[in-house]
Amino acid sequence: MLPQRKTKIALTGGIGTGKTHISKQFLDMGIPVFYADEEAKKLYLEEEVIAFFKEKYGEICFTNHHLDHSKLATFIFSNLEN
């Protein structure tokens, strides 16, 4: 018997295109789903990542010692040379 090949699929698309719906269908079928957005949010809580942003951009992108994604986006998109 040949070994099973593991295929990886990436779901992409804009808001409201059905990514979550399809992901739930995969989960219902026993197919594991990796949610990149959720994992990225966890990384923003890591000390090493926080230190990187503080070193690169200073306190301007933080609110109450937490990375403020809105402030970060505003800063980056208004300073494209960074």
C-alpha cells in the first residue's frame, strides 16, 4: 500500500467570501485547519516580537504597553520608507 500524500490547501479571499464556512466544513470532516490570523495574534504577545516593534518604531505603536495594530498600520502606511 502506498503512503498517503498530505495535501495542504490555502484558503484566501476577501471578507465574506466563505473562508470560515469552508474551514468549518473541513473541521466537520476531521480535516485539521490552521488559522494563520489566530497564530499571528499570539505572536504579537511574545516578548521578542514586542521588543522588535519597540526597537523599530518606539512607543508610538503601543497603547497601555500593548501593540496597537491601528497605530502601527497608520504609522507604517504614512511612512512607507520604513
